Amino acid sequence: MKELLVPVTLLRSLPIILALLVLTGCEQPQAQSTDATRPVKLMTLQSANAAALRQFPARVEASTRSNLSFRMAGELLELNVSPGQQVSEGEVIARIDDRNVQSELDSARSRLELAEATLERMRYTLQRGAVSQSQFDQSESEWRAARATFEQAQEQVEHTKLRAPYDGVIAQVPVDNRQIVQVQETVAVIQQPGQLDVVFHLPEQIVQRIPRNNGTPFGDALAFEVRFGNSDKPYLAQLASYTTQASAQSLAYEVTLTLPQPDDITLLDGMSANVRLDLSSLQTENSAPLWLLPSDAVSYAGDDPDQAQVWRFVEPENVEAVPVEVGRLTSNGLEVSGKLAAGDRVVAAGAHRLTEDTRVTPWEKEQGL
């Protein structure tokens, strides 16, 4: 009976021992969770303005280009130009049938001659008191109306001739001789050589950085590098203008550059070009710099799409939220701007899992794996 006393004592003490073990097991994870930190991937900020040059596809256009058309419809009787032909200012490019307007001019000339003769007779008889002043005034009014009709008929005859508005080169002739052309239908396209335009589109975030010119030329301060076709040779072009309304299709703004016609390359209307833009040249004192971040580095306070933020790492193991404005998504990352500085370390992934109270530790890739 004495041998059974020890096991019985152990059995009676077993619940107390188990309780102590449970309490010990609960306290240990709690202590561990209090000291736990979340590993996060960090990246050091580099300004998007200091990154590689941005490139934009563009097209070549003549700086001075006009679509020539008649002010009246008619049969095309003369077509004196062809594409590539040089013309001088005032040279007749085309002529339509003028028989009807010429007939109207002849009638108007006859009425004017009759009105002039009548007016002279009325002036002569007025001096002798044979007619009243009101009769003379009526005759003078009829003469003025006849003269206006004659001058209008002369203009109509002139409108049957299409003349070059300036010295230039014919770019296109989209009609054929003996064709019936309509009012404002393009008969020829003329370009003035010597100056070229390069047209491309910029997103809103970049256009906002272009300074206003207040009606004066932009000058050399805003210069762009342009390359044509497959050539790597850069040509310097100046900013000429930009639209103030975005395209409905691309939501981008059309920008026009201008440059002299190069002597070492033949450039024609519609050719392709490539514009290289250094964003730092558009940086102003009051504009915030752009930063390129992974899209997973941006979170939204309260899931509000208007309250974008990134998490900046604060030594030794804290993070702080920095409000930012989100721009366009590029192949290199998401453009953002805010109170950030070059050299700041921000969380590059999993930003939506963090809070102000989260303690973090920089994640480092294990070596040798």
C-alpha cells in the first residue's frame, strides 16, 4: 500500500501543474507579439525628373500650310499645278467656269453705264432748275447701287480664279481637271518652306509644368530634342504653342514645336519624329518634383481614392504616412508628387497593410539562395 502513495500525490498535483504550463504558454506568445516587427521592402527615392529622358512619338507638319479652295462651285477648267511644284504669290493655280458670272458682270456694267449717264443728265438739268433736288438724289442713289452691283460682279469673276497666297510648294492636288468642285472643297494644298512644326501630345501632369508665355514667345528656355525617322541625330526645337483643352480620346494636350528646315535631311509633312524631353527643364520653384514608385507602394486612407499616401520609413522601426497626388502609370512606375525628398526610404510593397502604429524592419534578401 505504501508504494501507491507517490503516484496518488502526483495525480492530485497534476491539474495545478497543467494550469501553470498553460499560463506560461499564453504569456510567451504575448511577449513575442509585443516585440514583433513586420519586415518591409524599402526603396530609396530618386526624382523622376532626374531619371532618363522621356520620349514621345510625334509627327512633322509644315509651319505654314493652307488648303486652297474656291468660294463658289463650278467646273474646273484649268489646273495649272502638280505636287512638288513651286509657285509664286499671286500665281493662278486653278480656274473654274466663269461664263455665268461673266454674264452677270456684263449686265452690271451696262446698268452702271446707264445709271452714270442718267446721273449726268439729272445734274445738268438740276443746275437749270428743270428737276427737283429729290429727283437728283434718287438718280444718284440708283447710280451708287449700280456701282456696288458692278463691283460685286467683278469680285465674283475674280473668285473663279484660285491664286497662290504666298511663295510656296504645292503639297497635294486632290482634284482632277474638268471636275465639278464644291464650295470650300480643297483643290490644292500649299506649304511655305523654311520652317517646320513637330506635333506631339503630353499628359496633364507634364503640361501643368509648362510656364505661361503671356502672349510672348517662349524663346530658348524651353527647348526639346527631336529625332526624325530612324536617325539618332538630335535637332533642337523650340516650344511654339500647346492646346488648353485635352483631346477627348487620349486625355492629353497637343504640343507644337518649331524648328528651321534642316539642310542635311529631307523632311516632309506627315513624317514621323521622336521628341525627347528632360522633365527637369520644366521644374519650377513652386512645382513639386515627380517620383516614380511601384503601384503597391501607394495606399489610400480609409479606402478613399482621393486620399493617396505612401509610408516613409523612420529610424529605427517606425513608418509615417505622407499624403501624395497620384499621376499617370508609366512603364517605370506610378508618378506621384508630395512632401518627399530624394534619399527618403519608402515602403515599396504592401503599403495597404501598414498603420501609424506598425513597427517595421527593413527586409533584406537572403544571400546564397
